[in-house]
Amino acid sequence: MTLFRKVLLTLVMGVIAAMMLFPIGVTFVNSLMTEGEIAHNYDLIGKMSENAAGEKEGFVNLKLIPDWLSFHQYMEVLVYKPVFLQMFWNSAGLVAPIIAGQALVASMAGYAFAKLRFWGRDKLFVVYLMTMLMPFQVTLVPNYMMAQKLGLLNTASAIILPGIFSAFGVFMLRQFMLHIPNSYIEAAQMDGAGHVRIFYKIILPLIQPGIAGLIVLLFVDNWNMVEQPLIFLEDSFKQPLSLYLSRINEGARGVAFAASVLYMTPMVLLFLHAESHFVEGIQLSGIKG
């Protein structure tokens, strides 16, 4: 029975994984098809409504192997349309400072909430976490008014500064640090180490999996952001790649598939590189999906 359950569980998880990876696989395959083949396949798919109405006979031609491999779409995106690379670097210029700043702020704040003793610590932490319950739309107007008063509208700082100070990173790293024994800190204090030295010499090396997990989550969240740049960045040449993808399919569909593959490649590579640290960080942080 134990072997049967393992086999059954493996099959079920394999089917679920295949269903989740299927759209990604279809996107990648379509990015290697010629524009004519893509148009032919999706025109047939569009006839499903006509088939349902009984107007004419047809079929769905969802091909998983292209007739001819074509890299013209990638040349179109990377060479003939430099706006893609410009917005790619716009996204990188927004995401990198947010990740670096929030990792630094969250690690220091998490250390204070987890290991320092001061009056009102737990109550302050609860109040701090209440900001996680508020959706982005609630804080949109105050953030917009503050950016307007500071003269930050239509600049990257209007997105980077609010993104650095987020309660999620503090919560995640604080939960991770609770698993670190207090005896480590007490031993360092007996040797004359202060909190700054303890933080950089003991805490930071121990929370590397938690920071890695936080970086992956922050990258996915900020790489896909839409509302913030749409509202705070009026200049289209300063907007990130996430907004450009919503307009790229107005032309050739093959270019849209190629751009989508290039768009999700950094996220896939980052997750594969930090997979083990990401899983360990999520487990020890006590965050459940």
C-alpha cells in the first residue's frame, strides 16, 4: 500500500505539473513557428465559436511541433525593435534597487523584531503587519500625493522608494530568524560583540536561504508589476517591460510569443538557480501557500 500510494502521488503530481507547464511549453513552441503557421493554427482555433453555432465544420489545430523552425521573431524583438531592450532595462532598473533595498531593510527590521527586546515590540509588529492586509489600491492615493509633493512623479524613485519599505519582507525574515537559537547571540555578547557585529557576522550568514527565497518572491512580484508604473510613470519610454507586453500583440503574433518567452526567462533562470534556497527559506519562514 505504501508503494501504491507513492506511485499514485507521483502520477498525480506529474499530471498537475504537466498542466502547469503546458502553457509555457505552448508559448515557447509558438515562438519558434513562422508567422504564417501561427496565423493558420490560431485561425482554426478561432473557428470553435462557429463550430458551436453549427455554421461550418472545422477543427482545432493546436500544434506542439513546428513545421519549420524560425528565429525571425527573436530577431524582430531583439534587433529590429530596440524598444523591447529599452523597456527590459527599465524593468531591471526598477526591480534591482527594490530587491536590494528591501532585502537590507527587511533583514535589519526582522532582526530587531525577532531578537531585540524593547517596549511594545510585539504590538508594533502587529501594527506593522496590518499594512499587509491593505491592497495596493488603498495606499495608491496617499503614495501618489506624497510623490507629487516630493516631485517624484514620472521618475523611477516614485516606484522604488515605496517598494523598498514593504512589510512582507520583514515578516518573512523575522519568522526565519525565530528559528535561530538565542544562545548564538548570547555567546557573541559574552565575547564583547555588539548588535551590529552580531547581525553581520552571525545573523546574515544564517539567513541566506531566507534572503534567497525573499529575492525570488520579490523579483516575480516586481517584475510583473503593472499598476505602479502605469500610474506613476507618464512617459512611455520610462515604463517597464510588463506594460509593453500588453501592447506588443497588436502586431504580429509570433513576435508576441517571442517577447513572452524572453520576458519570463529571467524568472525561470532565477528560480532554477535559487531553487534549493528558496524552498528552504519558505519552509523555515512558516509561509504556506
